[in-house]
Amino acid sequence: YTLFVSKADYGLYGLALSVAGVFQMLCMFGMRQSLNRFVATARGAQDDVRAKAVVREGLRLMIPASALALLLFTGGAVLFGDRFLEGSRLLPLAILLGIYIPTKSLQFVLQGVLEGSAAFHPLWVNSTIINVSQLVVVAFGVWWGLDIHGLLLIDLSMAALGIALHGYTVRAGLLPGPAAEPDPALRRELFWFGLPLFIHGVAGYLYGRVDLVFIQAWLTSED
């Protein structure tokens, strides 16, 4: 990317992904690690019914978490977005990020399910397809012309492809059959297991990324 976009756009791209990463933590709410563990335990006990229930309840927990994340992101974009980008470019960037955040989060969670199921070969195949597809799309983007919006569109399309591939593998290859019944007790168990993972994940991510946000916020454009 650094060869084909301006320094300003690439810097903004890094900032956008850093901000998106924080809200992705909220969307996932620790479910990538939680589903990894709970699915692995259920599959190890050859209890596919519980494995299905774990996936179902974990994804159900992501719905309110994702809604809250998008609400906070929208509020942050309205209140603070003009400190990073002028209004004419802010709206399309905010829309792309608003779609990208839950899409990428779901891809990560489904990847966690595959890892917990020890489906490493299907995961490798899916990842190869995604990487090759990204190379093709980037080549087209270079020919067409890349900017910050093009970079985010590429990432968004690859996340959507990941959902399609991982989702199909989980649904058809690993957990076939009818959907599991709702299990409120299991949902509560996943919630309390995922909560400290979420707090730890956000704190660790902010510790490593907050410097990028402050640099962009306080330095002048000439810097």
C-alpha cells in the first residue's frame, strides 16, 4: 500500500484501522477466545449439540455488543471526526468504517470457531483464498487508483469474503444439521467468561495504539 497511496492517506489509513480495532474489541466482546475454548471443549467431548449452542449463543451476544459499538463509534465520529479529517471526506470514511467494524469482528469470531474445532486445513484453504483474492483486488485497485477509501473497501471486501468462507465451513462442514435451541444459561456463562477477556483486550490494544491517535490529534499537518 505504501507504494501506491500518498503519505497522508496511508497515515489516515493506519489511524482508521487503529480506531476500528478498539470498536472491534467491543463488537467481539471476547467471543473469539470464548468460542475457541468452549467449542474445543464440546468437540473434544464429541458433543456437537453443545458446540452448535455455543456458536449460536456467542453470536447472539455479539448483536447488542455490536450495536453499542456502532453507537459509540457514530457519536465519536460526530464529536471528534473533524479533528482528523475535513467534513467532505469524513462522511464516506465513517460509513466505510461503520460497516467494516462489525464485518471484520464477525470474521475474527468465525475464525475462532474454526480454530476451536481444530479445522486447520479448511482454515488454511480459506485464508489462502482470501490472500489471493486480495492480491487480485489490490492489482485492480492500483490500476484504477487507490486512496484511503479504496484501501478500506479492499479490507471490507476481504472481511466479507472471510465471513462467507468461514461461515460456510462452520455451518456445512463442522456443525451440520438443525440449529441449536436457545440456551440462556450458556449465554450467561459465555458472557461472564468473555467479559474479562474483553476488558483485557481493549486495555492492551489501547496501550499499544493510543500513541497513534495522540500523534494524529496533536501534530499539525506540516508535521
